Amino acid sequence: MGRAYRVVLAYSGGVDTSVCIPYLKHEWGVEDVITLAVDLGQGAAMEPIREKALKSGAAESLVATVTDQFVKDYAFPALQANALYENRYPLSTALARPLIAKLLVEAAEKHGADAVAHGCTGKGNDQVRFDVSIAALNPNLKVLTPAREWGMSREETIAYGERYGIPAPVKKSSPYSIDENLLGRAIEAGVLEDPWAEPPEEVYAMTKAIADTPNEPEYVEIGFERGTPVSLNGTTLDPVALVTQMNELAGKHGVGRIDMIENRLVGIKSREIYETPALLVLIDAHRDLESLTLTADVTQYKRGIEQTYAQMIYNGLWYSPLRDAMDAFVQKTQERVTGTVRVKLFKGTSTIVGRKSPNSLYSMDLATYGAEDKFDHKAAEGFVYVWGLPTRAWAETGRQ
């Protein structure tokens, strides 16, 4: 590794990223460490984080608030693709990484840094997402990964930080590793590492336990324009407000919990707990509206695209030519996905109970079994004969 004189470090305010500051300076000879803390709606006060970076030895401490960009440019395109990793996880954490990588690259270019750094370890997915995204945006920029290389235990990391004035956690730290942003929470470690153990209620913060949810269902009407959610119960909302309110509505009814065994990109199976109330409800509603407004062949073909799209986000390939190409397809399919979906929230479930659209392909006259039926039943006989002809020929050949 060639020496880097000025580095922009992705900074969270935790132990690892704080220790990265003196480690980069004293072990790797970095002269200036500029930290970048990114506000993605995680609810943390950013000023204490900014000040902690300076106290830990940062030459400059930057804060970027990009919640609106996060929802509009990352979450909503993924929602239009109905992106669910392994058909369950709506990628709340994974979607944040390409945006943070983009901000790191921009900050490095603005401040004349010759490298960027992050505090990811060697076991997770985020190291791949950061490294690959940074390489896609600026292949000449070096990426430093001290936590992946220093080989220190948690206790040794804390002790190293104390040598340089970084205080140890005041209280016993939570046994859980938690990543949080506006889209949801990801919780792992502690007792959750046993896949047989039921998650304790204490791990949840966005969703109520079923016993604590209302005893009456609540209905919410979600309005979409060209595949993007724009309103709740007839009130037009900006993207951040819409996701925030949907999180509160669904979470109040215990909707949005995921407990899954996940296949990490690095080859490890991990037990993950997620809370993503808004995303799960919005994707379900969006997919239902597509069933009303897209033709059968487009809907069915798009399902394969959606799986690939989700895998690419999870695998750190947001800035890739294939995702760009898939985006073009997805955006084309969304031109008529406008309408309203009515959702019933009750006791941990989100059930779609109604949908309507000015672009609906549903015809009551064709679908009804009543007197208004205009379907030509006589035409069906010839259709069935031609459709079944290959099967009939195969069956007759087999008898010979």
C-alpha cells in the first residue's frame, strides 16, 4: 500500500470508526483524516458525532444530510423493481451503501484526498458494497480498510483508542449489532446468532409486539404515480414524509418484522432480524397495482428482472452497466403504474383489500359471471383445441 497523505473516512461515531482515525495516522502514516458522517434519517444527533470525530483526531469533520436523496434516488427505484433479496429482505441497509460511497468519492475529490477509508470488517457484505461502488465511481482512488486488517479484538480496539484519548463505552455495550436508517433497522449478533432462539422483544424498536397492537384494523390508501408512491389516504406527501408516516402506521400494527437465515455474499449464512415496515407494505402494494395495470407477459418477465435487481443491490453492484440497463426496462414498465391501493393493517399483517387505476386492464364485462358477461364463450373451444394440440399429439405418439 502506497502512503496516503489525506484520507476521507466514512464515520459513524462508533468504536471502530473512531479508532480508525488514530490508527490511520499513527500506523499508516496518514497526515490528515477527514471524517464524513452521513445522515440517512437514522434519528441520531449528528453534532455529537461530528464533535467526537474532532476529539478523536480528525483534521476536519463533515456531515451530509441526504435523506431525501436516499429515498428518491435509491429506495424508490428499488421499490419500482419490487427488489426483495431472497424474496424477503427489502435491502434497507444495502441501499444506503452506494450513496455513502458516492459521498465519499465526492468529498475526496473536493478536499484533494488521495484515498478514502471505511471501518468494515472482513466478514460482512458492506466491505464489498463500499469497495466496489468506490471503484465504479473513481477507479483511481485508493480504499483503506484498517478494521479489516488490524486484527484486534473488540477489547484490544477499545484499549488502542484509549491510548489516543478515545473514551471506552461508558456502559456495557448492547450485545447486538444494529444498523439503522429511515428505511429500517438491521439487527444481528448476541443471542440472535442461535437460529433456534426466538428474538427477544428488546431488539425491536420500529414495530410493536402483537399483544400491544390495536384491536381494530386500520386502512390506508396508498397513491402511486408511474410506480412511485406519492400519497397516503389522499394526502400528497414528499418521499421522506411518506416513508416516515408509513413506518409509523405499519409499525403500530406490528407489521414489518423479518427473521431470516440470509446468504451473505462472502459465503457465510447469517441470522438476520430486520424491521422494515414501510418498505414491505409499499412493495406489496406496488406489486399489486402492477398486476392491475401491466399485461401478463410484462408482469411475468419483470419477476425475473426483480430477482436479479435485488441480488445486484445486495452484492454491491448498484453502479454497474447491468443495473443501468435493467433500470431502463423497469422505468418503461412503470409508465402506466398509476392508481391507488387500499391496505388493511391488523395484528402483524398487511392485507391488500382493494385497488383501482385509470390504466386498469381489468374489465368487469369480461370477468363477470353475471348477465353482463361479454366474453365469447364459443371462441374458447377453438382456442383450447389449438392450445392443447402439441400435448394431444405427444400423448397420441406415446400410445404407439
